Amino acid sequence: MNAVAAARQPRSWAAPLAAVVVVLIFAGGVFGYAYSRYVETREERAALAPFAPSEQNRDPSKAIPGVVVQEYRGAQHVKAPQRVAYDKNPPFGGAHDQYWATCDGVVYDQPIRSENVVHSLEHGSVWIAYRPSAVDPAGLEALRARVEGESHMLMSPVPTLDEPISLQSWGHQLKLERADDPRIDQFVRALRTNRFTHPEVGATCQSIGPGAFDPNNPPPFRSNPPGPNAAPVNG
């Protein structure tokens, strides 16, 4: 067949049309997924809206079942290796180390010194603690996803914890059995950097200055009794 005859042959649109259909189906699938994620996010935000702090509702965490609230004095510092005779496990307020634990979305794989973490709570952070033997890999990953890269969040194992999971904010604690408990997000929404519930509003979570907490080599957690030289929890 010569070139002229070939040019006169009717063109088949089947192949191009099929390609267009495939592209449209793919695009529709992507859009549908994005839309479903948007709807889910919108629904989640709506569900958490009652736990957003405001001038009219300064501590929304009081509406979360199981939250323990206790007043502690701030700005009570000790210097390592002195310890504090904490009245709660894990502690969530009171005297603490002069250096705060880095809390800008860090997940610590090893237990770290409580006195440093309590100072992080004073800065408005939420600490997710867990008992390693009681949380499965899927639960651990779900907790990690809430912390990594998030400002004023940190997570670490606490081997002496009496429940699988415990959330701490300054003066607040919530103990839980499961990592999919909706109260976790409620607690974080209500208390992370809540200006009405922690002493040092606007304080950083990054380690600063000589002798500061080193997140790559943090001081270890100690499970033995603090001893007679321990500082009282409220100074």
C-alpha cells in the first residue's frame, strides 16, 4: 500500500479512546480517594472541635472520661543527678530538672529520665508513655504516628507503668488500654500548648545551650526509689 492509500484509510480511535478512559478512571480514583480523605479529616476535626480550648472553655479535658487533674507549682528546678519524689507514675507535674527533654516530635526508643520530661510538660507538651510489654507493634505505630514531627509532643517507654498507655500534660493524666482509643486525640487537642493549663506559655521544645538535654544520648530512666535526698514534688 502506497502512502496516499494509507492516508485515505479510516483512522481507528479505539486505542486513543481506551487510553483516555484509563487516564480518566485513574484520575477519578485519585480524586475520589483525596475527597474521601478530606471528608474523613473534616469529620475528625468536627469531632474534636468541642475539645479545642478557648476563653470560655479553658480546660476541655475535664469532659474526657478518665482524666485526672491535679495542681502543681511550676518553676521548681533540680540539677542532675538529684531526683524528685514524684507522687504519680508517670509524673505529670511538680519539681523537675533544669533542662527539658527535647519535645519537638521525638519518639524515644529507650526510657528517659522523668525529671527532664516533666519540664517538657511545663512548656505545654503532651507526653505519650507506654509499657513496652503491653503494646503490640500496630499499637506502637499508631502512637508513633501521633508524635513524630509534631511540635510539643514526645513519646517514650516507661517499664513501670501500671497500664499499657498513659498520656501526660502539665497537671493532667489519662491512662488507657488501647492505642485506638479516641480519647488520645481528644486529650492532645485539649491540652497541647493550651495557654490556660501550663506555666511556661510559648516556651520552646528544642534543646538549647551548653549542658542541655541531648536527645541522641538522653539521661536514662531510673526505676529505683529516689532516696532520702530527693526533692519534694512541690518544692
